[in-house]
Amino acid sequence: MIFIVVKYQVKPEYTDTFLDSVAEFTSATRAEEGNLWFEWSRSVEDPNGFVLVEAFKDGAGEAHVTSEHFAAGLESMRPLLAATPQIVSRQIEGEGWDEMGELQVA
């Protein structure tokens, strides 16, 4: 699978409405064939920081980045951002989350 984490620095005046602004992009991406997850989180350390964790089945990433909603989503985000997003994108084995071996809960 392709595992991606993206950190976004949002302009302070858009922080409270950022998730609403990306809702259409989020819904369209989650509906893509091959999308495993697409989850937004807000940083607990930076009030203007958001993190996106996403994953796609092998071969599905190309369809994502060439889709119309991907291009539209990026353009709609551009004026809301204070900096270029930072990304980690890796091909890894598996198609989902594994249980943590070091911390088991009965």
C-alpha cells in the first residue's frame, strides 16, 4: 500500500474553517476505489497545524493524484495555507493497520 502523512500549516484566520473547506475533497477521496483511509487531525502542539494520514491500495495512488477533485482540492487549499505542506509518502507492505505488539489491551 501507499502510506502518506502530510503536515499542513494553515493561516490563523482559516484554522477554524479549514476542515469545512476541505470537506468536499475529503469526501471525494474517501469514495475513490482503492482508498483505505483519509483522516485529518489537528495538532495538539500547534493551533494552526493539521495532519492528514492517508493510504491507498497498491496502484491506486496514480488515480488519486490525477483525479479532478485532487487538483481542485489542492487549488482550494492554496490560499488557506501559510507554507508548503510537508509530506512523507512510502510504499509499504500490507493493506491496513496492525495491532501494536508493545501495548496490548485485553
